[in-house]
Amino acid sequence: MLPIANKPMLLYGLEHLKSAGIKEIAVILGPIREGVKEVLGDGSRFGLKITYISQPEPLGLAHTVLLSEEFMKGDPFVMYLGDNLLKQGVLDFVEVFRQKKADCVVGVCPVTDISRYGVVELEDDKVKKLVEKPQSSISNLALVGVYVFGSCIFGAAKSIKPSGRNELEITDAIQVLVSRGKKVEVEHVKGWWKDTGKPEDLLEANQLVLADMPGKLQGELSPETDLTGNLTMGIGSRTIGSVSIRGPAIIGNGCTIGPDVFIGPYTSIGDGCKMRNVEIENSIVMKDCSIESGRRIIDSLIGSSSTIADGERRVPKGYRLILGERSFVQV
């Protein structure tokens, strides 16, 4: 539920599924599920119908497929991992599935560190082999976390055994489809894709989304505000006194910014934040934070309702902070 450009990351995937014509969605809730139902509800406000399925233990992606079998009722379906951001959405994947009468479509994208991903080896652009988090190179093509499956995936998932980390791996289930001669197609990602498993990935995803976002000013800028680049500013927000903003950036609703504030490119500031006497750049600040530090904050992820206050040290440096909700830091 972490925000990217002030919107919960899960909503990007939801929008992509809706744009592909999908109206009924099953959300698999793992052990960490805080805020998901509160944000999504029954899906009606998004024009969707959402059903929740519980996965009390993290037993693997193929296990989530098995949990959803009754919900799917034998129909083809899209599987979209909630910690992924994909600029192109999923419509292309669905079209490949339909046009090629496939049993499975997987998305792939070149990466530098294959040990973090399921990896696909191709032969004449056909899937030859899949390996989960390989230690030696078989390919640089990672699975991007978007799949389209026919009903044959359920039988494949039932035939595999847990991996060394005690999970039913989706790569193993797809490998069974390949071994059984099923039609497994690939969709090469167009544009960008981000797997947001690390703080630096979240910041890069924030950059990518903000770079494509047109500015929209609904707040009030002081006469002393110096603005260059695109800025999205929410209702009830305002700048006070000397403020410099270099977009792309986004400021939520009900924020007070200034005086003596510099907001650099690729910064997202959530609703209800108060900032003064600070420089901040390439950072995500969640809602209801208070920052008055006299410092330069860069490449940071700051949880909601956190406070960053001025300390006594006067060392000219930039601070990189990764803070959970309701943190207090004096720098």
C-alpha cells in the first residue's frame, strides 16, 4: 500500500486490469494486509467487483493460483503481482493470449541482477526453460509479474512440489506447461517496468510516474515561490514565503510548505504535511508528516505521521532516511 506519486501502488495495477476489460478481481491477502480492504473496499467505487481470498502463510505464487481456482470457475485470468509497476498495463498481454490462442502468456524484461527474479530462457522466441532466482546465468530476461493463464495452470500447480524455500513456485508450474507441450507465449515489456521490492526501487518507480505526470495546480503559491517544471498541487495546500520547487513533483491536499523550503525533482509529498526550513529531493514523504530540520534530505522514504526536527549538529551534508510510520528523528 506504499504510495507512488501520492497514490497507493496497488491502485495502478487495479486500473490496468480495468483498462483491459476485467471487472471481477480476486485479491489474495497474505499475512501483511494492513489497509488493503480499507482502500479497495468491495471495488464498487472503481467500477469493479472485488473478492478477498486469504493466504495465511506465504507459500508461493503457485499456491495463490490454487487458492483462486474456485473463484476462476475455469475461465482464463490475469495474474498481476501487487508490488509491480508496468507502464504499458496488461491489455497487450490479454490480446496476445486471445490472438495466439495461448495457454499462458508471460511478460519478460531484461535485467542486470537475475538472482532476484524468475528468469526465462528463450529459443527462437519460445519459452524453453524457467528458473526461479538462478545463481548462474541462463538468460537476462526476468518475469515481470504479469501473467495470463488458461485453466490448465491449475493442474500444473497441483503437480509441483515446494521449492527449497518451501514455496510453490509459479516458474515451476509454468515449466510444467512447457514440458506438457502447452502454448506458452512471451510479451516483451514496452516502456518501463519496476519491481518495487526495495526502497531504492520505490524511489525509482516514483521518478518514472512523476516524469509522465502533467502538472495541475489546485493550491495556492506565494508570490515568493519560484517554480520550474511540472507540479501537481492538491486542494487546500499552500506555500508560504520563500519556496523553490523544481518539478516534476507532487504535493497532496492540505499541505503547508515554507518558508525557506526547496523541493527538488522527483519528490512526492502526501496529504496534510507541514514543511519549513528544509531541502528535500528525490524522496517520498507520506501523509501528515512534519519536517523542520534545517538539513538537506535526499533519496528518502518517510512514513506517515513522522516528525523530523532540527538538531544541534551543523554538518553540511545530505541525509538519506528510511522511516516507518510515526517516527521521530532529530538531525
